Amino acid sequence: MREKDKNSVLGITGHLSIVKRMKDGTEEVLLDDSNIIVSGMGVGLSYLFTASGSRSILDYQIDRFQVGVSGPPTGGVTSSIFQLSGALTGTEYGTNSNLYLDTRDQLTGTNVTSNRLFALIPKHKITRVGNASVRYTLVLDENACNNLSRSGQTLNLNEIGMFMKNPTGNASPRPILVCYRTFSNIRKTSDFSLIFRWTLNF
């Protein structure tokens, strides 16, 4: 998938690599490609630039992500996506993983969707790699997202998105999707971890 970034007028582009790391430390690159900057990025930045949203710069940080099992979305991958097609819920992220999970309402277009589960991005996994580039390292460790199934049906990871924390300044954060990517099905097991290295250029 190589769709032109429809938010290029903002000067924002993104690139995602997905690495499979086995227990012995060997790695395999599963994906190395551009991603889609979705319209939620424009929404969030419009609140910032017009001073009409949160007054805290911390609320405009990209600090969480979701992975899902139903990509690509109906209608294809476009910049108008506001949510993953099949974001993981409940214990699907794993009960013994190193992920720190947070349940919040989510901005989905002009609507608010209640009780969505997010994995938070640790601060030490957010690194400036240039004057205007930031790399986010998202790790699904060996105990995360393993052997997924619903109603007896095997599920594969095939989509991921990152979210801006709370651009509207709501009393309780309401994240909004800002970038998204589908990828070929990955059946996650305890034999390996998945590392998503996501670089955004502002």
C-alpha cells in the first residue's frame, strides 16, 4: 500500500518498520514502508494552532497506540479513517505483558466512542531523531497479543494506529487517531516479540 499522504499540506509524513524478534535475538523485517497520516492529525493540530482546544502542550503528544485484527477498513485505507477496524479489547493485549493499558473514550470523527482500550507509549520509547523527526518504538513483547481468537475463530494482527492524547482538552482525555497502517497478517505467539518503529516527520 502506497497511498499519497492526504495531509501532506501539513508537511507531515510517516514511515513504519515492523520487526519480528525471536527469543535468540535474531530479527526479521516484516514491513518497511510509508504510512497514512489521517485527518485526525489535522483536527488535533487545528485545536493547537487556533488555541481552541487544550491549553496544555502535553495533550497534543502522540502517546498511545492500538493494534487490530480487521484491517484494512471497509472502503479502503484513506485519510478519513478515525478508528481501527478491529481494535483489540480486554485481555487480548495479554495479561502478563509489559504493556501499560488505558481505557478512555475516543474521538471518532464528530462522535465520541466510549471505553476504548489503548496501550501507552513509554516516554523512553519516544526519541527525536532529527530537527523535525520523532521515532516511536512500540513493542509487543513475547507475552502480548498471543494466539488471538474470537468465538473460536483464529485472529491475526494486521493494523495499527497511533493517537494524540487529548487535543480538545476534555477533563478526561479523549484520544484521536493521527496515523494508521495495515500490514500482512501476523499470527502473534510467545515465540517472538514484534517491534514497530514508527517515524513521523513534521
